[in-house]
Amino acid sequence: MAALMLAALPIPLALALPLAQSLPLAPSLALLLPAELDATRLATGWAIFQGLLIEALPFLLLGVVIAAAARWLAPDGRWLRRLPSGPLLGPLSGAALGFALPACECGNVPVARRLLAGGAPLGAALGFLFAAPVLNPIVLASTAAAFPDKPWLLLCRPLGAVVVAVGLALLLALLPERDLLQSDLLEERWLRQPLSAVGLLERRSGLVGAMPEPVLPPATLARPSLEELLRHTSREFLSLALMLVLGCLVATLVQLWVPRSWLLAVGGAPTLSILALMLLALVVSVCSSVDAFLALSFAAQITPGALLAFLLLGPVIDLKLLGLLSLLFRPRGLLLTTGGTALLVLLIGQWINLWQL
């Protein structure tokens, strides 16, 4: 039984299982699981949890460091406000930034937060958040290495990621920023907006009421000291890491109760296979830099549209990522992101099946 359970795990997680059986912290998961689960099931859960966490933490740290460097180099965020703000050009320019940043979806969250807090156009920040996890060089290289015999996939994955990012940016732009972004992020963002766009009352500073016609420049911020920068960076990393741990824990518990074989059983059905692989991507919560190699293990059992759906949905939304996104978006924004992503990926997967089958 242990061998079968080990075979069902992603490769990096399966390698971690022997180590997990010897770690003293593994029994702590017993508080969250039914008492009848045996030691092998418990060790499997701990292996999944630590695999997800160890895989994501380096990228989260990289993202926080990049955000801290941007805050120190350009504290007033003037270059961010020069990014295009059009409904199409904005998300496309943000997505293009992903080519230069080798971070997965977890590392992109603190960078996207810095873009929003620095006053970048909403569309550009959202385009980066949703498309960069697929467009960064590491993910593109891993996809090419895993599927050298599928040239259509090497083209459709980045194009699909751009379509999803633009669609989500247009959808979320329908909400006012006060209904979309968390209050602490919104206040920091408004501090860098011109007074012609954001009044003093909204900034919660100065005189009551908005300024009339004159256009004044945004607030100029001094470059933070090294001590202040380190304090702010460590605080941001700890808050993001806490949400990441909670997300990994939820993903672990769901993986223990939803066997992957159930989802792959409908791999040949054109529509059901797409829905099943979307659910699998949500549950497995694997990093976008290695998800192509995981998908390679079951690519022969599923339709082409389901394969692409798995590779598109996971980098945008999964159980591990929900906690991190909750630090950016209010509940309504999270619901729109989840629903919009699912609908767009389903439509793309259906189109691929019509084309490839």
C-alpha cells in the first residue's frame, strides 16, 4: 500500500517521503486528521506538505527581495506610473515583465503587490500577476524540456496565459479599486496617486474633502534606510509565508482525500477531462516551474485540451495560492479571479480539443 501511495505523488514529493518518515514534526498533522489514519498515510501527508512548502519558499523569498529592491531603487514609484494604462496595452506590458523575472506564482505576489502599492496602472499589475508565472524563462524552458514533441503546446501555453491575464484584467477592472484591493494596500497605493485623481479624504490625510482642479504631483518619498528596508521586507515575508503555510496545509489535506486516479479516470472525455484536470491543478498546487514534468507523467491518459488546462490554471489559482492572493484582493476580487480563470481556461481547453482531436 505504501508503494502505491508513493507512486501517486509528484516526483519531488515522492523523493521527500522517506525523509518525512524520520522527521519529529510529522505527528503534529495528526491533530488535523482522523485518528484511524495509519502511519503511512500520515507520513505521506507530511511529505506532500513539506514538498509544497520547500518548493515554493525560495521563490517567495526571491519575490520579496525583488520587491524590496524596487522599493529602495525607486521609492516614489515614478517609473511604475509610466507603464501603459490601456485596457489591452496595460496587461500586455505587465505580462512582458514576466520574461525578466525567474519567479513562479508565489514569488510574483510580493512583486505584484509592490507594483500596485507603487501606483502602477491596475491593468499592468494584474497582467504581471497572472501571466508572469508562465512567461518567465524557467517555466518556458521546463515546458520545452518536458514536451519537445508537442510544438503546439510550447506555443499555446504562453499565448493562453496572456489571454487569461488580459481577460482577468478586463474583468477585475469592472470593480472599483476600493471593492477589489485590500484596505492597507489601497491606502499605500493612493498615497502615490495625483491629487487630481485621489482626494485628501480618500488618502486619510490633510484637510477634509478632495482638491478641485489643480493637478499636483504625487507624494515624493525619500529612499528608506537599510534598517527600515530590512524591517519592512522581513515583516512582508513573514506575513506572506504564514499564508503560504496555511495554503500548503489545505492543499495537503485535500490531496489526502481526493486520489489523483479519480480525476484521471475521465481523462478521455473532451469536457470532463478538462474539468477534472482543472480540479487536479487546483488541488495539487505544484509550482509552475515544475508542473510540466508532473503533467508529463499522465499526458498520455488525457486530452490535449485537458493537458493545457492543467498547465494554465495552476499558475493563476490553486489552494496554496489562495492565501497569498487574499493579501491583495478582497473576497469579491478572489471570487471573480477564481470564476473568471476557470471559465477562460475551460473555453481555451475546449477550443484546443476541437483543434487537436
